[in-house]
Amino acid sequence: YLQVRQWLDAALAAAPDAAAPLRARALAGSGQLALLHCDYQAAVRRLEAAREAYAGLGDAAGIAAALLGLGGVAREQGRYPRSVELHEQGLARAREAGDDAAAAAAHGHLALTSWLRRDFGRARAEAATALQGCRELGDQAGIAWALIILGSVARHQDEPERAAELLGQAQQLAGQIGFREGLAWCGEQLGLLAAGRGDPAAAELLRASLELHRELRDRWRTTSLLDDLAALQLGRGHADQAARLLAAAEAMRRAIGTVVPPCESARHGQ
């Protein structure tokens, strides 16, 4: 991903007079990759430029994609009301363009933001809508994402069996299509389920998820994995190791400009 982003940025710098549709796509692509790398300032610059370029072209689908990316930045920075607002705007644009794939993606983004802010009712409803849309489109990655969110919500609502079933389906599908980000998320959620029932496999699941998130350069989720492992260490009586992990997570949050999500804040406080 990093090399692809570098190529896009080099192309944008080398060809400022390139065709407007091509520049818009390159700006959007660079912005999305910057978001994946938690480089939020660069992501906003690129995505805002992409939105302006698509607006000049009258491309509602392109505007929708840029809005969803900007909503993703706001979500990872902990600005949840703004994230919901941007995702709802993106959904409206996707519908205007008749872009069913973008509309399903918008519902998935709204589900994720709602889950993080502990609005579990809306998270479940939005994820169910996204799941239906992605199934109709044959979007396997989108199906996996929706299942992950539904499984995660079930875990938070003390439905461990339902959570395990949904996350197991997501993990199997993500493995079949090589969806590494989905596998990383499944590993964390399944690890937390294992920790909740006292299964020693929890540590290995969480460590594997941590390593995969590191390979993907996703520092936002890496902070949550560090907290997860800190909780395990504290439960084993290793307060010193837990403190080091929590400190590493806090330092990373400060470095990238993010916060502990509300759905994780109670355990983090403990």
C-alpha cells in the first residue's frame, strides 16, 4: 500500500495538468491510502481535493467516495457525530448517482461508527442493511465487513455464541478472498471472545491480529490490540507488562491523533 501511495503522489506531482477525471481518481486513491496509514492530515488534504475535483466534474459517485473517506478520518480521530454526518452525506450522493455499491459501503461505514460510539442498535441495523446490499452485489469483502460488525456488536451485547458464529463466517470468507484487513479484525474479536471465556488461545489470537495490523501499517487498530494484550497481562497479575503496553498504546494515539473508542473505554478505564 505504501508504495502504491508513493506512486500516486509522484504522478500527481509530475502531471498537474493531467485530465481532470484521472487526477480526481489519483487524489481519491492517495487519500484513501493515507487514511489506511493513519496519516490523517494528508488524507484530508487529498480527499478534500478529490471531492472538489469530482464536484467540478459533476460526478456524484466520486463525491460519495470522497465523503466516505473523510468520514473514515473523522471516525478514527474520534469525531463520531461528524463521521456520521459525512457518511450520511456520502449515502445521499451514492443514491443520487444510483451507485448501489457505494450505498452499501456507506451503510457499512455508518455501522462501524455507530458500533465504536456504542450506538449498538443503529450499528446492527446499518450492518444488516449493508450485508443485504453486499450480498445482492456479490461484494465478498463487504459481506465480511458486515459480518464482522454484527459479530462485534453481538460480543458487546453479551451474545457470545452469536458473535462466534458471525465472526467465524467472516473469518472463513476473508481467508477465501485474501482479505487481510478482515482477517486482522476477526482475529482481535475472536481473541476477545476467547479471553472472555478464559481460553488460553486468546493471547495467540490477539498477538497474530496485532502483527497483521502492524504489517498493514494500521496504527489506529494497533492501539486497541495493545490495550487488549494489556488486559490479558493484568489478568495474569503482570501489572508491569500491562503498564508498558498501555503506555505504548497511549504514545501511539498521541502520535497519530486518535482516542480510545467509547465501546472500549470502560475496559480501558478498568
